[in-house]
Amino acid sequence: MAQYRTFTAADAIQYARQHVGWDDASALVDAQEVGDGNLNLVFRIVDHQGVSRVVVKQALPYVRCVGESWPLTLDRARLEAETLRAHSQHCAEHTVKILHHDPQLAVMVMEDLSSLHIWRRELVQGRYYPQAAAQLGHYLAHTLFHTSDFWLHPHEKKAQVVRFINPEMCEITEDLFFNDPYQKHQRNRYPSELEDTVALLRNDDQLRTAVAALKHRFFSQAEALLHGDLHSGSIFIGEGQLKVIDAEFGFYGPIGFDVGTAIGNLLLNYCGLAGLLPPREAAEARELRLQDVKIVWRQFEHQFLTLAVEKTNDDALAWSGYAPLFLQKVLADAIGYCGTELIRRTVGMAHVADLDTIRDDAMRSACIAQAIHLGKALILAAPHVAHVNDFIARIRQYG
Ligand code: SR1
Ligand code: MG
């Protein structure tokens, strides 16, 4: 069994040659390290012609963007590969294909997606993909329904919950989403002129109670196998195509968390657009983003309900009134978690290019302030929103 070692580019090429069934393995000659996330090494393996053929990803034993002072479990590579494979069983068209993985080396080999683009980069440039929202809703419905109690036998579901226990990665989310922004913490980062705005988060009793309830549900509601970090930097996009990557935060949690973080990233872009594009283009792009949010929810809801009617295996959950009631609760959860994503990406440690790349300092701060206000309003409103149109109306009101 291979002992863990950190890969060099040469190791990554050698590994890709050995672990995928190539006719022309010797054609793989170069590796470019392209990891731009917070955690891992990512090598794109390239052939003689400079064509990218496959991706080798390795988990480091620490948080890459911080360094060795923040150690992190290598088991996340197993969880990532197994989550992606489980999701792929039910939504192969929107899940990156894992060709090989080795839990000891914390390495996986994945299909190359370099013909596609990272969605966040496209959103920052104001590029629009009309099919993306519907495809994201489809991905959410199919991955979440088929890993839930609606579909799985109760014994199988419980075994899956155990298999996907992911305490260290969940702890990162528990801290970064639900603790840090609501207290003074050295990891927090925000413009100093927003100190008063951020202090209001710490001192708002109703908000703190709502955030505690969201965290409690994140701890305790093992509803489905989540992606766990479904932001627009974890989604590749192209004409007619959408593929999700990076599932190392996968675990059994509340369905509204995946739906809410995905929508939250569309809203982070909505808040940043005024600083990213000229006024008229920004206004048009903001309308498209609201349309995207509505379509993600509608597509998710429609497909989940259809699957529930056609395929629910449990006798009680199959009762016709139950799935619509459950989805009401998922909408409320999603809006709450969406709000926490807006706040943790602006006040907390892990930021997004949709806001950070705004060049003008005053405009950047104004956009960040808007995201914080919107996040807070959504967390407070979440239990009272019964329909997606009401959700959109509240975004228009507070965003
Ligand atoms: C310490 S990791 C910070 C963030 O990066 C990842 O992509 C997750 O979003 C995590 O919250
Ligand atoms: Mg990631």
C-alpha cells in the first residue's frame, strides 16, 4: 500500500500514466499545477500537443491557503471521491467523472474539464449561460432525492450516513459559517469602514437565535448526501453543459444547505455586479441573476416533487401531502443558509472574486455592505417565506 507523500509534477504525470487505461500513456508529458482553491494540489496532465488529458488532485495534510499551522484530514480525499461517485450514480451528466482514487495517497484522477469554464469566473465577467440554472436545479433534485429517505431503504440510508461521517470538514463549515462572522475572530476579514455594520451582526439577538437554529440543523438533520460546498467556483460551465466538482465537504446534512449555498453564490454575484460591470450591463445582469435564482428553485422543486411522486419507496413519506410540506421546510432552510453564505463570504475568512475583484474601493465596500444587509434580512425572513416569488421580492427589497 502506497505511503502518503506530497506529489511533484513528475509524480502526477507518472501516476496519471499508471492509473488510467491509456493506449498512449507515454504521450502524457507535462503537468501544470492549477489549484486555485483553498485546500488542495491540482495538476492538469498535458500531452505532446499541449492538450490537457486528465486531472490529478491531491489533498494536502493542511489547509493550503493558510499553511501547516492548520492541519487537515487526508480522509477528505476519500470522502470527495465517494461523494462524487455516489452523486454520479444519479446525476452523471452534471457530476465530474472520477477515473481512479487512492485513499492512502489522498489522490484522485478525474476527467479533464478544460473545455469548460469555472462558473464564478464567467459570472464575474458578466457572461450568461441560459441553461445553467435549470441544470443546477436538476443536479440538486437528483443527487439529493436519491440519497434521502424518500429513495433509500432505511438500513442503506443509515449505513450511508455512517460512511459519509465527515467531522473535520463539517467543523470548518460550522466555524466559518455559523460562528466567526457573529463574533470577533482573527480569521474575519472585511473593510474597516464596515466595522459598525459587522458589530450589528454580533449584537442582534434575533439574528443570533436564527443562526443558532441553522447551525443546529446543520449538526443534526441527516436528510441527504450533500455536496457540502456548492459554490460557483465548484461548478464548471459551457454551452449546454454544467459539471460539479470538489465534494470534499460531502456529508449527510440538511438539503436546504446545498440549495442555499448554491443560490447564495448567485446572490454574491448579484451584489457585486454594480462594481464589476458598467451600469446598464450590471442592471441587466442583476435581472438575469434573479431569474437564475428563481429557475434553480423551481427546477429543483419540480423535479424533486416529480421524483417523490414517482419513486418514493417509504410508505409514509409517499403520502401525497408530505413531499410538498417537506419542500416548504427546505425552502425556508435554503433561504436561511443562503443568508449565512452571504455573510460568511463577506465578513469571514473565505471571500469570493465577485466582490474582491471590484477595483474601486468605495464601490467594493458598498457592494460588500449590500451583501451583508441582504444576508441578514434573508436569515431573519427565512421562516416566513412561503413561495419563491416572495423570496425574489425580498431580495429586490433588501439587495
Ligand atoms: C479553510 S477552508 C475555507 C473555505 O474554502 C473551501 O472552499 C470552503 O468553502 C471553506 O469554507
Ligand atoms: Mg472546494
